[in-house]
Amino acid sequence: MEDQWDFQLLSRLVDSSVAFLSEFIDDWLAGDMRVSVFKILLSWLLLSLIAIHFAWRVYGHTVNDMYYRQGTGGQNGGTPDTAPHLSGWESAVGDGLKSHRD
């Protein structure tokens, strides 16, 4: 009995998909406004994906190095506790490093 329900559900899905594609093709050939909007949005999506792909090829290594630094210990397999150009938690007066008790 359950196999019959699965077959009916699958049959309805296939029929609905074929009807939708048939209507879409008719609209595509007729040059309907919805199809024009769809073409514009699809072109925008493809152009964006291509641009992201090329940008990642150019800048991906740099971005990856910013978040996953190599080294020993630390978070993400080597992120240092502080950036190399900073000397820790220094005050504006120049008191040096503050301890937990301060």
C-alpha cells in the first residue's frame, strides 16, 4: 500500500515538473516579460559567480593566510596570541603590560 502512495507522489511530481517546463518553454519562445526578467537575473547570477571565482583565484590565498596563519600553537593551528606589530595590552600612558590584578 505504501509503495502505491510513493508511486502516486512521484507521478504527481513528474507531471507537475513536465507541465511547468512546458509552460516555461512556451513563455520563453513567446518572449514573455517574466522570461525577460528571468534572463536578466540569471545573467546577473552567472556574472556574479564568475567574478567571485576570478576574485578568489587572485585574492583567495591572501584571504586564507589572514585567517589561517602558520606557526606553532594557538587557535586555528597557529594563530598567534597577538599580532606581531602590537605589543599586547598597553595603555596610552605607556605603563607596559597590565596584569590581571591591575
